[in-house]
Amino acid sequence: MTKKWVTLFERYEEFHLQKDVGQIPYNAHKVLGYEVELWRKGKIDKIDKVSNFNLVDIKANIKFFNIYFSILLYIIKHAKEIDVLSLFHFRKYTLIYAFFFKLFNRKSIVLIKCDSSDKIKPFNDTNLLKKAINIFLAKKVDYALVEHKFVYDFFVRNNIKAIYMPNGISSDLKAAFSEFSTKKDTKLATLIFIGRCGDPRKNAELAIKALSELPENLGWRAFFVGGETDEFKLYYSGILKSKPYLAAKIFFKGYITDIRVIAELYGHSHIFLMTSLQEGYPISLVEACWKGCMPILSPKSGGDDLVGNSAGFIFMDETQLVSILYSSISNIQNTINAGIICKNYVMQNNDWEKNLKNLADIINHE
């Protein structure tokens, strides 16, 4: 009999299909052969077929302590039918969902996918009783699926089973990549920046400022993908007044939904630039490296594991960023070679199909 996998993510939207929230259940069916459902909060109860799984809307209005009562009842009602329950983020409400699910189906497996912010939650409660309850609930989770090595180490120290599972790229993007040449142009260094310019978290202003500090006669171009706020447009127009030549080097591509267009831009690029103030494990970083881009990242961009195990740079300040950019653009063949190292690493370690097979091997030996 076919086993059943349920992913619960209350805020699921269509764009999540390309992220871990969608790719884990997608590959649970495609690679592991599970019957898969993805549950989310909805306005009415309904079920739709989406890609490789059923999308289940659960009417949910009333909640307490971030727990939707109707979703909790739905978990209890269907617990016996489920072999694997997959949740996202190590939070109190996900632990409560996990606890009640295990209460009604002890033979099942509960997985919680964690990002970098989950290493201290729910272990940082100042109330000792609440902290003890949180740790008790955490023991009901069979495995934490962890994006970062330092988070993995944290869970192991707290006697919680963990599996290292960094983010991969979507099956759709992988297919799109195969349509374009993997050979990089050695004449013009190209950078790509992914994120909405003007969003304080993405800190695109630092990227623009650093690029504007490069010598005018240095040959390069940069693609900025993700759209721009009005405030950012004003900022950039001010930069152009003093350095108008940047208009022929920097290209704003807007928000792109066509995966083939994204794949082509990655294919043309040599450098992936991220200046974020805070990230988890950016899927765009993995996507860029999969197509042979070398990353240049801010300290909190979430790429420590990837850069530390392959190639690329993590800059500490604007001065160092300008220096790294100048060197990487000037020595384009070295940059291409570094991108190849990154590509080989992510194809081995950031592949959803491989990681889901590894997960199946582990849980099947429980």
C-alpha cells in the first residue's frame, strides 16, 4: 500500500512550489513514491490537484497561541492515515501540532525543516517551566531537517535527532538550466543580484555603492532581478547624476516569473552578489552556484557552509567588497574556475532528489 506524506505549511502560496516548502513534498512523491498532500489555511475547505500533490485548504479562523483550532482537529482526525508529517520551522506551535499528531499515531514520523533562526527556538524561553515543556515537546519530533551545520550541531548538543539538508533548486529550474550552454563568456564579467531593491533586508544600496566605486574603465555589467521600490529609484538616480556611465553597466530586470529567463540570466553571469543584512539559506545562492556563479556574500547572507566548502568570498565591509569585486572582475578566468568549484559542490550537496533519498534511507531504518 502506498504510504502517505503530509506537509503542513499554513501560508503556502503558488510561488512556494519553487522553494523548500514545495520541493520537499514534490520530491516526496516524485522520488520516494509517497501519496502527498500539502495542507494550508484557507477560507473554505477544498482540495485541488497541484503538480505532484493534493493541495488541501482547511478553513481556519479561530486560533490560540498561534494554533488554528480547525487545523489541530484536522491533524487529529487524519493522524492514523499519515506515515510522515512534515512541518516547517522549530516553533512552539509546530511542536504542539507534532505532539498531538504523535499522540494519535505513535508509529508515524514527524519532520521539521529548520532555518538559521531555529537554533535557539524554543530553547530560549526565560521561564524555566515553559522551557522544560518546550524541550519535552521537541523530543516528540523524529528529525529536524537542518539547513546549516552550526544549527545541526546545536540540535545534536540538545539531544535532538537532526539531518543536514541544505536547500536545493526546483525541478523546473533544473530542467531550464539544461537548455542553456554552461560555457561562460571570458570577455565581460557579469554579476547578478537577486532581491527587491529598496527592501532594507536586501541592502541593494550597498551593492550599488560598491559597484560605483569601481574604476570607470573596468569592464563589467550587472543584472538586478526582483524589482525596485520608489525610494530606491530616487537613490539610484542620485548615484547616476555623479556617475552617469553606470547606466550602461547596471540593468534592472524587474520581477521575473519566467523560469527560463531566470535560468538564462544565471547562465550569463559569473558572480552572484548578495549584500543582505539577514538571510536563512538563500535558494537564489544555490541556483546561481548550480549554474557556475561564484558568490560574493555579506556576513549574514547564510552562505557560510557553501563558501567554506567550495569557493567564493564573504566580505566584512564596503571597502573589502570593492576590493573583492575589482579582483574578481579583473581576473575573470579565476572567477570562472571558482564558479566551477561551487557548481560541483552544490550539485553533490544541494540536490533535493539526492537529499530526499538520503532522508528515506534514514527513516526507513527506524
